[in-house]
Amino acid sequence: MRLGLAQLNTTVGDLPGNRRKILDAYRALVAQGAEIVVFPELIISGYPPRDLLFKRHFVRDVAESLREIAAAVGEVPAVIGTVEINATGQGRPFYNAAAFCHRGAVATIARKCLLPTYDVFDEDRYFEPAAQPTVIVHAGRRIGLTICEDIWTHPMISTRQLYHGLNPVKQLAAQRCDLMLNISASPWHHEKGGVRQTLVTDAAFELDCPVAYVNAVGGNDELVFDGRSLVSDPAGHVFAGLAAFAEELRVVEVPVGGAEHDGRPPELSPSFAQAELADIFAALALGLRDYGLKSGFRRALVAISGGIDSAVVAALAAEAFGPENVIGVSLPSPISSQHSKDDALQLARNLGIRSETIPIAALVAATEAALAPLFAGRPRDVTEENIQARVRGVLMMALSNKFGSLLLSTGNKSEMAVGYCTLYGDMCGGLAVISDVYKTQVYALANWINADARRAGRTPPIPQSTIDKVPSAELRPGQTDQDSLPPYDVLDAVLKGYIEEGLSRADLVAQGFAEAVVNDVVRKVDLNEYKRKQAAPGLKITPLAFGVGRRIPIVQKYVG
């Protein structure tokens, strides 16, 4: 059977635009000889639609869009992710559904059984689960239809316990399918690709039939979808894999019926994943591009300090929008070192972006003079340091407003965790591009960016002096980050344990970290929750990101 896999990048709520994309892809794949065309989960509405579902006319408009699409579907059927109204009057108001469209109509609706309600997912808020997956018969073949989470019940997946033993793959195994289709909108984080591949190949082995997995691609708000749709044979071998972080239409010849495996568990096929740093760069660039373009921004604005974080963000902006659409602004104060100013200008030249310099000494002095009568008799402290950051924030926001450019904040996950960022200062911006990237990863990414440029015969964009220098906010003379933080390799290890793995202070100390370091880092993380609640949305690349994934009360007194 020739399957047409439509790995598309749609926009949440753009029903006319999404409909055009779906129909264009359908026609293109039919022209290439597809016998069934398969689209991702909730492709009509875009994923995740969140509380758009509660708008009075939204789901009815989705249904109307589905009818228009189905009317254009001919002899070649299409499987399309959609929202269905729950007309029973029982349970949640909607179903997360897959419409099997054929000969001008919706022939069958399959409903999602397992509704993820953890991390970034909140499907139990909207959807009613189905009791079992749907099997359709087409061209004499029995085809099982599942939706995303329906295959996430593998023993390696801890969240399987949420579903009280319900396992759609096992239910389908009892019905002897010839093919299983899984339509998905699975957000990416690093190290996830191999897990998905295992789920698909093991499902094919258990069902003793091919499994085709079709995933969404693109950025929607903080989430990035990587595509990487794939097809596995009954023996659990991947024989087709689509692009990472890019749209792709492909017709795949799938052997349906006749082929049986030898009863041995599959060995994981060589992954078609990229290296981790290449993945991170591609994910961030795609998420940034889609966040900007889908929000109506064609240009980006970055405060370039000569430091490693702003350098990486500027490189990502140039990749996402094109160098001609990026402005880098240097905002030196009297404390700024000459090498930082030089590095900022060299970065702009290497990237080919426009650069501007706005000295802030006079504005800082005027602000301090205005406050002097009220500050009289009080020693200088972090207040004066933050004035510099906030003056920069005012200037960058003014440029953003005037030129209609998306201002990118440059704080990394390590800084956001411990509060080494200034509210209404360097936290100003429409998107926090690297807020889910630890400082050690930022350095690794900078080195990868330069190495990738060398491989392509280009000048490495990030000055080596930027990478080599001791990290500093440069808000007071001689300041370095390690004046009040442990080395970043230690800090990031503690942060990952505390934030992503949920370890206690005692757990971390038992792993060999100094108790004083653990107590200080954990105190800083807890103390600065209020800052993170006011931060710009950030692109998610780890299993647990601030904001969209991690939901901790601001006011709380638990010490663990």
C-alpha cells in the first residue's frame, strides 16, 4: 500500500490557511500515487488549540472546515486530525479525533483513547477519551487508527500508569490489523527521538503489521515539533523516515499483509536523528522563526553585549530571519570592557547583521541623579547595578516599538533558575530564546555554531574571545558570575537534578554535591519564582521547562 505522509507545519487557529495546506498536500501526494494520505493530529485546528476550544464557534468552525476538506477528497482517502463535538451530553465537550475521509464525505471518526495531562499537556481539560481504538476496513485491509498518546504505554514510559492499564496497542493486537496508523503532534525535546522510534517499532512488532507514525512539525508558542515521521515493518525495522524540523511530503510503499516476523524482539534500527547540538540549534531556529512569523514579525532585535548568550541568540536570529532582518544593538556603560564592545561589533560583522551602538552612561547618570535625594545616606548596591539593565530595557523596547521588530531576551536557563536576570531590564522581550538552555549547553552550542560554519567554509560567527572570556554581567567593576555562583558545570548539574528530576536537597548532597552549594542554589531557585512568572515565553527543549512545563507556586514555604 502506498501511504502519503503529510508532515506539515500549521498555525493554531488559522482554519482557512490550514485547510489550504491540507488540500494542497493531499493533491500533491495523490498525484505522486498515494493510496491513503495521512495527516498529523489536530491538523485542522493546529496543536495545541488550548482554550480556543471553549470559544463559542471555534469547534463548529473546525467541523465546517473538515466538511470542506472532505468534500475535496476523492477515491484516495485521507486521515485527518480534527476536533469532534461530544454530542452525548456526558463527559467533556469534545473528542480529539481522526477523520477518515473518502469520496467527498467523512466516512468514519476515530477517537483518541489516552489523553495526556502532564508536563505541557492538558487534554483532559477538553476531551472525552474513547474506550478503544477504531479499526476501519479499506481496500480489503484492516487499518487501526490511533492518535499520539495511544502508543505511549510502553513499559519504558512512566506516565503509562495514568491510564489504569488501558493499552490501545494491545487492544488492536487482538483484532489482527494489517496496518496501524498513528497521527501525532508530539513536541520535541532533546533525547526524545529515540524513545518515539522505540514506541513505533515495538508497536509494529506486537501488532505483527507495519506502523506508520505521522508527526506535526513547526513551532507553536513555546513548543517545537520536529516531524521525524517514520514507518516500521512488522519486524520492528524503520524503513522510512521523514525530515527533522522541516515540512515534507512523501509517498512510502508499505508492505501490507504476508510479511511476518520471526518472533524475536526488534533491535532498534539506526536512528535518523541528528547530533544533539545540531538538533538543539535546529529546534531553536525553527521555534524562533515560527514564533516570529506566525505572530506577524519579520525582523528581530537583539542587545549584543559581547557575551556568550547574546552571541548565540544573535546567531539563531540570523538563521531564523536572515541576517538582513536582524539588528544587533550594543549598549555600553562606563563599566563595559573594551573587549566586550569589540566582540559585540565583531559578532555583528561576522553574522552580517546591522549593528548600532547606544552608550547609556548619560541615561544611567540622569536616573541616579533623579533618585539621589531619595537614596541619600544609603550605600550603593544591586539597585544601581540594575539601573543599567533597566535603562537598556527601555531603549530596546523603544526600538522594538518603533521598528516593529521582535525583541529577543537572552537569558539562559541557569540564569533564569537562580535569578541572575533583571526584571524590566534584560528580561524585556517578546521571546526568551534560550531560557531552556543551560549555560554549559550555551557554550557547547556556541562551539558547534562555529564548527558548523567552518565545515561549510564560512567564517565562524562567534568571536573566540567571547567563548574564552570569564562570564560576567559587567554591572560593576571586576564582576564575574562565579563571585556568587559555583562553576557552571556544577551549577547546571544541581539545577538539572532539582528542577527536572525533582531531587531533594538531601538527594543532591548524597550524590556528592557540597551541602552549602546545594542549599544556596536551591534557595535561589525557590526565591526567584516570581521573576520567572513575569518572563517572556521561552522555547522548550528539555523534558521540563520553566513556565509551560514547571508549575510551582510563587508563594510557598516547602523546604525539600
